[in-house]
Amino acid sequence: MVKKVLVTGGCGFLGSHVCEFYRQKGAEVIAYDNMTKQELQRTGFAVESARSYCSDFLNGIGVQVVRADVRNLGELMDHSSGCDYIIHTAAQPAMTISWEDPLLDTTTNVMGTFNVLETARKHKIPTACCATIHIYGNEINNTLKEAETRYVRDPMGIDENHPTLEGTLTPLHASKHAGDVYVKVFNDTYNLEAASFRLTGIYGTRQLGGEDHGWVANFAIRSVMDWPLTVFGTGKQARDIIYATDICEAFDAFYRTRKPGAYNIGGGPDTLISLLECIDMLGDITGKKPTVTFDPVRHGDLFYFVCDITKAKRDLGWEPKIKPREGVEMLIEWIRENKNLFGG
Ligand SMILES: NC(=O)c1ccc[n+]([C@@H]2O[C@H](COP(=O)([O-])OP(=O)(O)OC[C@H]3O[C@@H](n4cnc5c(N)ncnc54)[C@H](O)[C@@H]3O)[C@@H](O)[C@H]2O)c1
């Protein structure tokens, strides 16, 4: 059982769920976050209240919130001392920001992940890191067929043996891939018990999604707020979306099983949904059809991903539970209760 956990990016969307998950289990939890969340600035939300929202929530449930940076090895060493698990969710997660500010992207994602692993090695702490399915690259786009509302692929699922970095690359591809490679390096070279979770599209409560990052929440917020939404490309882009708490269960499964390596973590074929289908579902749940405009596809976009989660099922004994309709309804309810965060 985890007694004390350091969660980098703990005040972010996924990190806050990890913190809550371990507080509910009675663990001591440190949220380690520099409170930047760069992509918030461009959402048009009430940025200052949105920024403090997660840290206020965490303080309220007894999480120790530390304002510190993963680029600072010394601070990481100090704050992780005595922990028995590190979960590294801090990142520059947006592809758009990666090409606008490649230095921020590489220092955060490459050096940040390296520092977390180096800290874990020195303190001998098992560690789980967040990669992304983008590390496979967008050559996958050339293997798809176009159905009425989504892109399709046969076979549906993509496993961890699929080649990485194929296609047109952005700084985010390189930086998240480097983090994933460093997890293997620290495992192979130093026997660090470390896993890299290659995550698909995540959604859930406390997700301050905008056009740069977090598309399910971006669409859901705009639908509830009666704001128009923009789709880049055809809208047939599809993902096996996964609810945040299902990923918390996967982190915990890794702590118990300690089988190092890379894992594709997503909802699997049952949760595949396209942007157009998600917009339809939102209209159905809210009872009003969002206004949609279409803009050209963005540089680097990946049109399709479904995780083959066979390895995670087998090695971690884990599988996701929450289906899109149930998860999106929880998300909508949270947005309705927190309209003030978005300027409503
Ligand atoms: N949300 C998704 O759909 C998705 C998909 C695939 C992978 N991921 C990965 O999952 C992880 C969590 O994503 P998220 O959606 O919760 O992102 P998020 O932006 O909500 O949270 C990231 C947090 O990291 C913090 N942070 C950024 N730079 C930092 C630094 N230098 N030092 C300390 N803290 C820093 C931010 O302030 C923020 O609170 C990331 O690694 C991301 O790449 C997310």
C-alpha cells in the first residue's frame, strides 16, 4: 500500500485526480507543481480562479501543495525524500505550444522527466511517468479509411510494439518520446522500477480543456456555456478516450505489480469516439446542439488512436471501467456546477 506519494503536476487535471485517489486511500500526498499550466492563458476562461481552483481543492482534502519546478533537481530531491511512490504527470502537454515554444517544451518534458527519474534512482522510489500515444507519430493517418462519422482502421488496436516517431514530427513528439526512452534507460541501466504510460485522450472533472489541450472538456465546456466550438479538420479524428480515475487505478496497479516498461493506456476499442460523435453526444446530454465551425487541420495532428491494452491487462491486472456516456455526464455536471471558472 502506498504510504507517501509525490505527484508532479499535482495541481493539473490528471495530477489532481491522482492526489484525490491516494488521499481517499489514506496516503500522505504531496502535489508538486509550478502552477503554470501554460495552455490556460489562451482558453478565455477566468484564468486566475481556474489556476487556483485545483490547489484550493487539494488543500481542502489534506494534500500538501508545494509550488516547485520539475526542472529543479534539488527541489525534487528534497520533496520526494521519504516517499514510496512518485507519479510524474507534470508536463508541457500541448502540441501547439510545443511548436510555439520548443525551449519550454524540451526543458519541461525532457529535463523534467530526467530529473524525476534521477531523483527516483537516488532515493530508490518506484516511479510512473506519463508519455502520450503521440510518440507513435502520425504516419498512422495514412493507414485509415474514412467512414461516415469517424476514421477507421483494421485492426483497431495499436500495441506497444508499433514503431514510434513515424510521420511529420513536432517538438512535442520528440520531448515526450525522450521521456519515454529515459524511463527504459533508467530501468535497463539502474534497475529503477519505472513505467511509462503512453496515454490516449483523457477526460474528466477538473479538466480545464481548451483548443490546445483536452478536447473532450473543451467541447463540453463550450456546449454548456453556449459558446461556439471549432473543429480542426473533418471532425472524424477518433480516440479511445479514458476517464481520469481509470488511469489512477492503472498507476496503483503498477505500484502493486512493479512490472517495468511501456504501457498503452486508454479505454480500448469500446470507448472509441470521434469529435463529431462526441459533439452529437454532448448535444444529446445538454439538449442543445453546439454551433460548430470547421478550420484546417493542425500541423502534426494524429487522426486516430485506439490502444491495444492487452499488455496492461496482462501485466498490471488492470482494465478501464468508465464508458464515454457515463464519464461525459459526470464532466457536464461538474462544468454546470463550476461555470464561474469559465467566466460564466
Ligand atoms: N490530457 C490528455 O488528454 C493527455 C493525453 C496524453 C498524455 N497526457 C499526459 O498526461 C500528463 C498530465 O496531463 P494533464 O492533462 O493533466 O495536463 P495539465 O496541463 O492539466 O497538468 C500539468 C501540470 O503540470 C504543471 N507543470 C507544468 N510545467 C511544470 C514544471 N516545470 N514543474 C512543475 N509542474 C509543472 C502545470 O502547472 C499543470 O498543473 C502529461 O504528461 C500529459 O502529457 C495527457
